[in-house]
Amino acid sequence: MNGRIQGKFIGQKGLRQGDPISHLLFVLVMEYLTRLLIQALHHKDFRFHPMCENLKLVSLCFADDLVMFCKGNIHLVQILQDGYSQFSHASGLTTNLAKSHVYFGGLKSKDKKNILDCLNIEEGSFPLKYLGIPLRPTKWKASDCGIILKKINLWLHSWASRLSFVG
């Protein structure tokens, strides 16, 4: 301090909940996972989930949630699982099986069973709410948007009532 040696401090490793740098580290770690999954895209047999193909979407991360997508085929699931296993081995992060589910849309029972046996994760059921929004295995219908529109209207009315438009 001020050009002089002023003593020392003992460094420790690890993060604590609420640490300001934890969000940045999460983003960096998830970037590594994303890159591993993008490498899986280059596998000659890889096929996207039909609704994700135009976007070339394989995964979404939000907070501590990870959602992965692919066409419902045991071989493709194993490709993604290999990428995730490599990530897990390198980072030390693992799946919380009690909070994890696999969701299927339009898949035969035999294929579902093979995938569930491979992943050792329970099957979830629709309708699924994620971040308060209902998800379904097919395209959204107008009725699905009603919940979102209702929430937006409530928010707008609440916002408008707090402001004064006198002037």
C-alpha cells in the first residue's frame, strides 16, 4: 500500500452463495457446456428437435436450469449425454436427478423406455410450466397465450395506477 509491502492475506478457494462473481462464473461454465454441445452438432448422425432446427437450438440455460433438445432417438440422446458427461467430468457439476425430467412429444413407448433407461431420469408430463409459461410438445395455440396476455395486462394496470398522468 502506498508503495510499501503492507502484510499479507490468506487466500481461500471456493465461492459462497451471493458472491458477486458467481453469476459471471456460471455464464463462463455454461459457455463451455454450450461449446461441447455445439461440437455434438457436427456429429454426422445428429438431428435437431423438429421445432429447434431453424434456430439450430440444442440447449437453453437460465439461472440454474438447463434444457437440452434433440430429435427423440436413443443414438442422438447418447451424443448429447456424452457431451454433458464430458462437461460434468471437467467442471465437477452433476445432474440433480430428483429435480430432472425428460419430456417427450410424439414418441413410441419403446423409444421412450430406451431413452429413459439410458438417462436414468424420470419422465415428466405436459402441461409443463417453465418460468410461469406453459410449454407443450406441439405449436402454441391462441389459448396458450391467454395466460401471458393476462399477466401483461395485470402488470400494465398495476404500472398505470402508480403513475400520475396529470399535466
